[in-house]
Amino acid sequence: MHPLKKYLSDLQESVADFSARVGASRQTLYRIINGRQSPKPALARRIVEATGGAVSLNDLLVSGDGQATILPMPGGGRDAELDNHRLKLALAIVFNHLTAQDAPDPPDRSIVIAAEAVSNTFAALSPVTTRQGQARLTQALRPVLEEILRECADPVPPPRAIDRGAQLATELYYQSWGFVERRK
């Protein structure tokens, strides 16, 4: 049973009521529950927040056929690449965490560009840093996160909060690697 379906069942909340709470159509939530699609970053963030973390980012990342998949682990080698979908989800959640409660969601385009910039920075750091894996991802996230917040947040969080945001995004990104491979 999908964790979102279990969550709704445990709370005896209908999909219709939950869809209104997170601002998504019932059809979209049914496709997510049935494993036919993964939510966009902003919706994933709203689901994680609406469930108080009972449904995690990890629970929402499924392949098109509903089976969990494992992609190559980033940071495993100098040429490893980041998974942009998971990176976008982590960035959207952290962006919301660092901005005012009444701030609008960042434009999807900003999150897409930020994820691409982090991936490129992560790869570019390979020959010039000894940091690997999580430390290198945090190193790549910090300046990109600061720049997107300068463009979209008012007021811009202090440097210490941006540092913590980069660490949180890294934790969320790596948390999503907890999948057990079920496809053979």
C-alpha cells in the first residue's frame, strides 16, 4: 500500500479532502498513490508538509510503473551525476522552509534552473575539491541556494540560515536514496 494511501486511511481522510488541503486534483493524487506518476517539486513539498513528514520525499519518488528504482549513487566517483528530479524536490522544500510563510512558491523554472546549476557546480568541483558525496553537494548547493533566494525571497535569509538550508537540501536529497530495489 502506498504510504499516502495508508496515511489517508489511518486518518480517515478522503482523497478529495486531502487534495483540497494540498492544492492538487484528486486525479493527480490517485496517479501518485497508484504509482503512475511522481509529483512535481512544489506538490511533493506540500504533501510532505501536510502529512507532517509521515509521507516522506522518499515515498513520493517512484518510476512510471510504480516500482521503486535505484539510480547510481551520487558522489561515488569523480564523474557521478546528480539526479535532477530529486534535487528539484529537495530545493523546493528547502526554499519554502527558508522563506516567509506567506511567500509565493518559487516559479518551477527557478527550481529547474537552480537544480541544473547545482548539478553543474557539483561536477565542476570534482577536479578542484577533495570533498565527495554529501560534503560536495552541500558545497555546490550553498551559492546556488543563496542566489535563488536573492531573486525570489524578501527578506533574504541570513548566511547562517542559507548554510543550514544547503545542509537540509543535502539531507533530503540523500534521504531519497533509501529505496530498496524491487525491479530485476
